[in-house]
Amino acid sequence: KKGRVTGRTSFDGMRAGDEAAKEVVDTYLHYLACGIANLLNIFQPEILSIGGGVSGEGQALLDALLPLIRKECYGGSTVKQTEIRIATLGNDAGIVGAAVLGL
């Protein structure tokens, strides 16, 4: 809807050169990376898939996030690094999961 502000609004503004939008995106990426790094440090999964609306940013999101995440992960080269990818089902993951479970 026109006039509605979403997460995409900040990313679109950043790509258009808006400095305030870039600051919002940078802050968002910082906190997202911190949260993901905490999950990786605690659970050490083999793979982590990022879904939801922000996953629509695709490889650009991963390119921005990975250095921030890796900087906060424990163990350096002594632990296997988690593969981080964009979820292929995007926002439909919950619906597909419910369908598979027969809910």
C-alpha cells in the first residue's frame, strides 16, 4: 500500500541513496547479525536459513550480514562454520510446513 512503511522501505531508500535509510539498515543489520551470532554460538547448527520479509533482499543481505556474523562467532577456525542461506520458501515456509503436517 502506498504510504505504508515496512522493512523494505528502508532497503529501498538505502538503494536510492537516502542516508537516513542507510543508517536504519546498518543498525538493523548490526542487531540481526548479533542475534544470529548468538544463536550460532549457542546451538552451533550446520545450516541456518533466513526467511521472512527481509529474506527478499537475497544475496545482498547475506553479503552484508556474513562479515558481521563471523566477527561475533566463537571458535574461529577451530569450529565448523555454519552455512547461512536464504530460505527458499520465503514467507510461505509456515504455510508449507503446516500443510506437510496436515494442520
